Amino acid sequence: MLRWFEQDGIAEAKVLFGSTKEIRANIEERRSPYDGSVVSIASVCNAQDAKRALEIAQKAFKETKKTPLSQRILWLEDVASKLKTHKEDFALMLVKEVAKPITFARIEVDRCIETIKITAMELSHLHGETLSTDIMPSGKKTTAFFRREPVGVVVCITPFNFPLNLVAHKIAPALGAGNAVVLKPTPEAPMIAYMLAKLFIDSNYATKDALSVVYGDAEVGSTLVKSDIPRVLSFTGSVPVGKIITQQAGIKKVTLELGGNAATYIDTTADISLAATRCAFGAFYNSGQVCISLQRIYVNEAVYQTFAKMMAIETAKLKVGSPYEEETFIGPMIDEASKNRVKAWIENAVSEGAKVAVGGEEINGIFSPTVMIDVTDEMKIVCEEVFAPIVSLISVPDYETAIEKMNNSPYGLQFSIFTNDLALTQRFIDDAMCGGVVINDIPTLRFDVQPYGGSKLSGVGREGPRWALEEFTEIKSIVIC
């Protein structure tokens, strides 16, 4: 198991300075959120390491931009193929580093493979178009067109909740477009990022020094962000860090996916059984540590009691336990600090009048899926991003009240509605102030082929291979007289 990455029996993530330079710096242990055992070790980088990686990428871009499109497509296809071969190795490392239940870890690996394949497919559509420069009297007839070209150096900073697929969503389009990339993965999952990066770097189709990987926290991140070398910064993470990045970045393109406070509305015409089943999944998938995790459920008062009972039943079915077991739905949260924060929020809400309908306790150190009722709009568990296995049920008299409350949030990533009323569906699509809407399913639903991103504090720009390729390229206009 993982013999190709092991050092003394423990997986070791080294610093990758391009294709041929791999070093071991000061070592930091990564312990399992489940049992506390050491599951990987990673080199700790500093500002000088970050600068070195950027300089290597800057030089590499002279070659990456000239790489034939066919070679880049073959590169991505080769990585996807090798990832499929080592699927179980990658899935098990996800379980070890971030305690993702093995069933969902395998799904993430599958999605990562698909993300890379979709990127390869979309590269064939990365082109410009001709323009008629004599369209107005002031113009004249020429041969005019524009095309898309790689921007140069792209810095990618990724989070812990999907530490494999979200890396792929950034580096596959960035490299596929012909850029050079510096990746700084989450400190919580350095090894899984290293494993994927090695597949890219060791491919026979790779461009030398096109990808570097550095580890670290604020010092390394700030050095990458402030540098004049990158032309694009792609970040997925928290709003506070996103704000710092926008203040430090200077004149360069910045794409931010900063989380959300996802909500749904249960209409009187909805299939209540379906809604309860899907809402239990959407609220507690990945222990609620998903940017589009369902956090607020607004239920029409006419069906509130029925829905609440079904929601409780469906939530109780979810198995809490070891992430290594096939049947486990919910494993531990990423760390003790996150679990303690959730406990404090629940205690505060209860002290202000809210009630715990289901859950709210630890089971062998794992926080159980929790359904809250009698919450108010001012409570943290409703108005702020929880990023935990908590969902709040709120009774509302009608759709108008629900949509007003849904939109009354600083976040705007994804919302959904359960209804069989076509007119209401059309209204909801127009009314929802967010980046994506889902009809008759949870707002947690995301397909990797889609554009993904939000409005307000949820971020700037869009992910998804096609839209990431646009973010990682720039337009050059050409006129031949």
C-alpha cells in the first residue's frame, strides 16, 4: 500500500520544485482526525521556498506556452488513467488525512478522474473567433480575430474538505491551458496533493518544471499572493482569508470560492418524503464540511410537522462511526477546534431558545448529525456558515417569506427548492440571489461539468473546467490589414 510514496512506513510529502527538484525540508506530522495516529509527514516551507517555486514556474512558462495542445490533452488523459489505476491508494489516503468515509473517498477519486477528463475535452473548445471590422462606417475590411492564450504563472491554494478534486479543478485547467503552476495545498492534507502532483510531474507528457508544490500556512501563502510573478490566484477557503488575499494581491486576476450558507424551501406541493431523504444527505454529507452543505431549511407551515418528523427519521438512519467502514456516513470533523466551535454555537442557540430535535451529542468522539428547531434569524447557526453537521428547520407561512429569508444572507452560493408548482419554480429561479439554483433536490448538488461559484461574500469568478480555462487564459486580439 502506497509503497511508491512511503518513507519508513509513513507516507511523506516532499516539496516539489518543478519536475526534477524534490527536497525534504523540516518535517511536520499529519495526524488522523479519527484516531490521532500519524498518517503522513510533510515538509514545512518558508517564504524563500515560495519565491523559489515562483521563479521556477516563471522560467518554465517559456516552454509550457509552446507545448502543443495535443500533448497537453494526452498529459491530462495520462494522469486520469494512472489515477484510476491507483484509485484505492488515493481513497485510503483521503480517509487517513481528513477522515472522509471510505465510500465517499472513492467517489471523490472518481470525480477527480472525471474533472481531469472533462478538462481534456474542453481544451478542444478553447478558441477565439473572427470579427467583422467593417461592421461600422468608421471601420474597414481586415482579417481580425481573437484567441485565448495562457496567462503565465497560476497560484492555486486549496482547502481540506475536497483536497483531491478541488486541486484537480484548479491545476488541470491551469496546466491544460499552457500555464506553469505553483500549488499550495491545505496543511490538513499535504500527502493527497503530493500524490496527485507526482502523477502530473512524472507523466511522459509533462512539460519540465510546469508544476511545483509548496506547503505551509500564512507566510507561504502571503508570499505567493504578494508576488508580482503570478498572473492569476485561484483560492478556495474562508471569507477572512479571501479578504486578505484581495488586499494583498495587487494587479492580477483573483478567483475566490469562499463558502456559503446554503438554504432550501419545502413547498406544500413538494414530495415530502423525497425532500426529507435528500435534505438529510445534503445537510450531513462530509460531516457538513461542504461550502454548499444544506444549513437552512425553510418549510411551509402547512407541511412543517410532517417534514420535521420525516427529517428526524432520515437523520437517525445515518451511521456515525469509523471512516474506514463501508457503511459509515459521518466520520469525525477535521479537528477538535471545529468540533468545539460547533458545540459552543449549539449551546448559545439553546440558551437563546432554540431546541435540539435530533443529535447534538458526541458518539465515540464524533459529532452526530444535528437538527435544530425554534431558531431565529440572529443565531450564528443560521446567519453564519456553520461548516458542520448541523441543519436548522424554520417554519414559514409562505414562499415570499422563505425567499426573503434565504436572500437575507451575506452569502450567495447555492439555494434550492422542493416544489411541483411550475410557476413557483420559475419565480424561484428569478428570485434567488446566488450563483446556482437547484429544483427538487438539495443545494449541495454539484456536477463538475457545471460552472460553480457565487455572489456576495461567496466569491468572485467561476470554477468548472470550461470556466476555469477562461479564468486561466487571456484574450489576444489580432488584426491583419
